[in-house]
Amino acid sequence: MKRLSIFVVVMIVALAATGMAMAQTIVVWDREVQTEETVALFNAKMEAEGSSKRAEFQLVPYEQQTQLFLAALAAGNAPDVISLDIILHPYFNSIGAFLDITDRIEALEYRSALPEGMLHLGEVDGRYYGIPYTVDLSGLVWNKTLFREAGLDPERPPQTWDELIEYAQLLTKDVDNDGETDQYGFGIVGSSAGWQMFGFMPVVWSFGGDLLNADGTEVLIDSPQSIAALQMWVDLIHKYKVAPVNSATWQYSDVYNGFVTERVAMMLSGNYNIITFQDDAPDLDFGITFIPRAEHGQHASFSGGNLMAISRDTKQADLAWEFVEFAMSEDIQVEVWAKSGALPVRTDLFDNKYFAQDSRFAVFADILEVARAPYSTKYNELYAPMLTAMQRAMMGEISPEQAYQDAAKDMKRALQY
Amino acid sequence: MHNLQGVRRFFSKHRTGMMFLTPAVALNLVFFVYPLVRVFQMSFYNWSVLGSNRFLGLGNYERLVNDPLFWKSLSNTVIYTLIVTPGIFLLALALALLLNHKSPLTNVFRTIYFVPVAISFVVASLVWLWIFNELYGILNYVLSSLGFISSRVSWLGSTWNARLSVSAMVIWKTAGFSMMILLAGLQGVPVECYEAANIDGANARQRLLYVTLPIIRPTFVMALMVSLIGSFLAFDHFHVMTQGGPANGTLTIVMYIFRTGFEYFNLGYGSAMSIVLLIILIVLSLIQTRSLQSDTVE
Amino acid sequence: MKLKKWQVVGFYLINILLVLAFVAPIVWTLMTSLKPTDQILTYPPELLPREITFEHYRTLLTVNGGEFMRYAVNSLIVTSGTILVVMAVSSLAGYAFAYLRFPGINIFFISILATMMVPFQSLLIPLYGFMHRMGLLNSYFGLILIYSTFQLPFCVFMMRNTFSALPASLRESALLDGCTEAQVFTKIYLPLSLPGFATVLVYSFMTSWNELLMALTFNSSAKVQTIQVGLTNYYLSRYRTNWEMITSGSIITMIPVLIVFFILQRYYVRGLTSGAVK
């Protein structure tokens, strides 16, 4: 009798152990709804193959992404896979949050189609800890109807800042003759660090300036070229008066809404707005192109987006990578992302049937070539003094030169901690 | 009484009080005091989420004292609190007094004034951000259509404008809540007190000043303290409507703590600021209680 | 007190003006939720929808196989659980602070009040670690406990004041008559505290129902997500403010809170205590 019960117990334990070993689950975090769809498709595929491997998705809103990830890391409860804002990767790599996936990346057949600039943000000492997953690029959006009304060629957006100033002056009007301007040639998002960086850094780069040097150790914002870029920006408001006088307080939604209601003729935006503009104002006739360059400079753009990374302490590294590969596959990048108006991150997939339907996407293949993002483990902390200084210059309180010199001082102080 | 006998006598004498208090104290200790102690610990380190923490002693506190942005955000918060609190209370008191009568529509009116309280702060902020926009916002549109203003007002365009506009939004949103608290207090005023006052020939103003206000004083003090502390912790509306701008003119202390911890990853420094904020608020509350509190009214 | 006629007219007039001012933004929100998406961002602003459409509400309620119902149920469970805990705990504690004081009791009062004085974001990381270790993440019970803890300051304060405002003589005479403390509490003071209770109930319901950050932090798994967390998915993408979702979502979530408030109005009845002294 005793031998029988021991046998039963052993069988139960063995079955349970096998059961546990067979049902593997990974946790995937992202701020984008498209990844939720991807997880559902992954689980469907696993089920179809008779496997018990599953992924569990948790949507982490953009606003709270950093807080929750920090809390999870501190508690040892980090997700197996996380899709995280690209500019935060240098910091998280500096504390060793992610797994080295260099060899896995090099083994991919589409390795050369991954944007190098993005890979660099996830790189430490020649090893990669994140793979480009989604990409956002900044460009200039213009309202073709307003161009026509102003006598400008709607198919010829400004290429340089001088041209933009010229066009914007024709586009800034007092439409209802009440003595106040109610249509502006250009909209500036003055109030948000993130939007300023996304839109304004390419301007600085095009002027030959920069915020930091290549590895983020030296402050370059007080160089004459950077100051020249800010001077032009401030002139748009106060000298040429083509942007609202209080631009320093305009939120992104303010400028966006202004463009959609056709009170703002041009603004800096990103690829994602191609779809959202169509939702909010289907009759809006707009185009999107490179951010204008300085007279003697090159076009530039900011490559935002996410890198996907695997947690260093994951217990399911292989399953996690299996999911990552799935998310990077052509099916997902085209059918989930390109279909919803986002750019596929693999340059070999730009030529897809959804983009063929709307010619406006095509320019982004070219914009991707000139796009970059700054590498810094103190990204947010360094940009804050820059934004404050810019706002004071934009409000006319101090000169652009003074502004960036003050900012440089604050930034150097932050770097020393 | 440091001997065991004395302690045991103390516990048995106050046993009932302690038992009534236990659930609240238990929750408080486990879910508040314990994490707070950890935060206190963190404030002495250059604290990193993974990996090693560098012990700084009082380093974070020294840094705080010398940080101009800390003081600026603190003064922004104080200014905002000074604007908003009287606004909320004058309106709430007026509404509570107005609606302290029984009339067929009183319940409806009260509910309507409570409606703004029922939405989330984030949604309210988004809606008002839209209303306040100088170019296409409704407020300017309505005011200029009615002829009240001749040129567009930039409601959020400068530091003081932003402070006042956001304060107006907060007053709109929270007056109903304070109204509710004051109403509950007003209901506790026995009818006999009013009747006695009438017999003595008091008019409405005298009734208000000498009967109503003294009796609802504890309620008033409580509502005031809750509102004050809440204003000190202001975050959501400024975050959505001004992002602390322009040039940090509306940066509140909690926004700065949030940024320091979750955008600059200086968690130890953020913890130190939280501790200092807590101490400031405790001191403020003690001062307020001492100067305004009266004993329960018989 | 009989009101003169002009006072009655004045009462209604003032109220109507105030109501208009208070309610205008809400009316705007409601109208916007009924507009087709492409009519929302227009200038000049249009108040009335060109055609009333319920599509946004339909979307919210039916998306992903009706997951909204699951969120609503989760919110109901957490909210009712919290209300029960809070009302019980805060009335017991409030009574103790009012009538069962002992030397050193103020330390506890300060400690409970201090809960209001620390922003949740500051406590988030240690608290999350603790909840994880205790296995309380992604559970109704865990969130109920957290909500209760952070609602205690206001509720305890409110109940204490409510009890203090009642005559202490009631207790003294009842004790002399041989009642236990528990009987004094439940049979005498509780029934007389209905306005206070109503306030606590409304506060607790509203706070639990509308709370986002704690629910997102501790209960982010889809099975236990509350309404606010579930709706956040639709409110804000980084690229666009989903006005049609925000407005319809707010109206839906706002209605239960208003219903509760309206129903509890009857407890704000004057004279509840006036007979008691006699």
C-alpha cells in the first residue's frame, strides 16, 4: 500500500514538473497598441503549432513607462521583453538592464536593413543590447490649400530656412481683418522638451551645431553654430512674426490642432501624423517632406522610436528572442505596422503595398538616411536646461547667445554628478 | 512609567481605544510607513535601481539646499496654493450656504456643482487646455463674439497668466468637493441655535458670523487642511497644461521630484526632496491646527 | 424659516447662472463625444454635432470583444471592496480619535494624515517591490488594501470630526447606563453620523473609481485592469489626442459617480441631530 502511494505521488510530481516545463510564458511590455496585436498573433501561431509557449502583453502608457520599468527592475520583476524609447537605452545599459544580443542580431538575414543610427543607441563597447523595433522620423508638414491661396506652388515646399521664412511671411495673415493675425505661417512647439528635440535638434544639426559630442561627454550647445540656429528660431517669432508670439507655451496638441483647423500653415511633425491628420481632418490637403536645412548645411532628422530589448535576468532568453524575431518579421512589420501608418523599421520593407497607396510615405526612406539621435546616459537631465533657456529666448527675455551659454553652464553642472 | 506593571496598566486601561484604532494603524504602517522608511533610506544614497548604491550621507540634502530649481518649484507651489485656496473656499462656502435650504431643485443643483469633481484631473486639464488656446480655443471665441474682449487673450502664454488660468480651472474643478464637506458640517448645526439667534433679533449676517461659522469651524479647518495639502502636491494639471513652463514658471515641487526621479533617474535625490516636502507639510499642518483649532462645541 | 418671495427668485437665478458657468465645459465634452471624429477639431468651434453619433460609445463598449465590461466589473469589485474596508476602518478609528483618546494617540493621527503628504510617485518603487514580494500584484485584494490606506487620511479626519460634533454627553450617559463601548458606537453614534458617512462614501467611491496611477502600477495585467487603466489605452497615443475616446470615456465613467452623489443627497438632511440632545 505504501509503495503504491509513493508511486502515485512520484507520478503526480513528475507530471506536474513536465507540465510546468512545457508551459513557458514570457511577459512583453510596450506603449504601442500594435504590439498587443503582435502578441495575439504570436500566441495564435504558437497554438496552431501545438506549442504551449505563450506571450503575455502588458500595455504600459508612454507617460508611465519609465516609472513602471524602474519599479519592476528594482523589484526583480522586469518583463522578459520590453520595447523602450530609444533615447533611454544608454542609461539602462549603463546599469546593465539588458541582455547582450549581438550574436543573435548578426545572424539575422536582414541585418543590413537595420538602421545603423538606431543600433548605435543600443550599443555599448561594440556589443548590441537592443534591436530597432519602431521608428519615428521628423519632417516638415505643409498645408497645400493655404499655399495655393498665398500664391505659392503647393508641390514645392521650402528646402532651406531662408525659403521657409519667405513662404511663411506670405502665409501669415489677418484673415478676418480684425487687426490680429489669425493664420500663422509656422507653428513652434515651445513647451515640451521631447517635441523640441524631435523638431529642433535637426535644425541645430543642419546649422552645424550640436547638443553634445558623439559619446555624450562634452557640451557643445554654446558653439556659434548652435546659437545661430536658435537665433533663427527666435527670429521666426519676433523678427519675421511668422510664428505665434507665445510659442514658448504652445503644447504639441496646440500646434497640431492649429494645423488641423488650418490656422497654422506649416509645422514640424512626424511620419505618424500622416494617418492621424486623415482621421481628424479628411479634407486636409497636406504634404510632408524633409525639415528645411540651413543655407550651407545638410538636411537632418531625428530618429525617435523604440528599441526592443531582452531583460538581462530573463529565464526564457530563447523564447524571448523567438518573439523578437516574430515581431521583426515581414508579416508583422508590414501587416501590423505599415498598415496602421507607422514606418517599418527594416529598410528592406519600405517598398510595401500600403505605402504604395500613399506617396507621402516614400520620402521617409530618404529621411531615414539622414536621421540620428543623441547618445547620452543623462538625456532628459541635459535637455531640461536647454529647453528652459530656449523658452526664455523665445519669450524675448534674453538673447539666444545668453540662453545657450546659461544652458551650457547648467548642463556641465549636471554632467559632473 | 518604565516598569512593566505600569505599561500593562496603560495598555489595559486604553485597550478599547487601541482596538478601535488597530485596523487603521495596521494599514498605515504596512502600506505607508514601511515604504516611507525605505524612501528615507534611499535619500542617503546615490541610489541606482540595479547595481551598487553609493552612500552620500547628507549629500542629497546639501545638493537640495543649493539647487535653485528646488527653491523655485517650492515657491511656485506656495504661490499657487495661496491663489487657489481662498478661491476654492470662498466659492465652496458660498455654494454650501446657498444650498443649505430644502427646495425641490436643491439636490439637482448640488449634483451639478459636483459634476466637475467627478471627472479625472487629466481629462479636465485636456479639455481646459483646448478651451484656453489663444488661437482656436472656445473661451476667446465666445468672449470676442460677445464683445467682452477686443483682442485675443493668451490665457496660458505667460507665467502669471498660466498660474491664474490653471488656478481658475482647479477652483472650478474642486469647489464642489469642498462644498460637499461644508454641507455635511452645516447639517450638524442644530436648528435650535438658529432659532435662539432669531429670538435675540440677529439678522442674516450676524447669524452667519456668530452662529454658523463658529460651529462649522472644525469642519472648515479640516476641509482647509485637506485642500492646502492637496494643492501642495499639485501635479497632473500643470503637467498636462503647462509642462511646468514657461521657463519653469509653473513647475511645482512634485513635478520636480517626478522629473528628478523618473526622467533624470536621480532616485536618491528625489527621495531626499520628498522627505523635505513631507517635513514642510507636517510643520504647516501643525501650525494650522494650533492657530485655528477649537475644541468640540458643546 | 420661511423665505420671502424675492429670496426664492434670487435663489433660482443665482443658481442658474452658476450652473451655466460650471457646466459649460461638461456640456462641451458631452457634445464632442457625440460628434463624428472629423468634426471635432474645427474652427470656428461648433457646439452641436452635425449629426448625433453614438459610434464612439459603441466602440468603447464593444472593442476587443467587449473587454470594457470586464474593466467595469473589475472597477466595481475594487471600488466596493474599498468602500467597505474604508468605512469600517475609518469610523472605528475616527471614533477612537474622538472619544477614546490616550497619551500618544496623536502620533497615530499624524502618521495617518502624513499619508496625504507624500506623493504616490515617491513611494512607488519601494511599495511595488513590497507588493511583489507579498504576491499582492495583480490582485483585487492588494489594490483594495492600497486604496484603503491612501483614503484613510480624509475619511478618518471626516469621521472624527463628525463624531466630535455630536454631544459627548450621549456617550457618557449610555456608559453610565451600562452599555459597552461597542454598543455606544454602533447604536448611538453611527446612526447620527449619516452626513459624514455619505461624504466618506462619495469620496471613497469617486477616488477608487477614478484612480489611475496605482491601478496601473499594481494591477496592469489585462484580467484585473480597472476602467481607468483600460481606457487609457484609447485616450492618448503619443501622436494624437483621441478626443472622441476621451470625451466618451469620461462621460461613461462620470455617470456612476454622479448617480451615487445624487442618491446620497438625502443624508444631507438638517436636524438629524437636533432632537438627540433632548
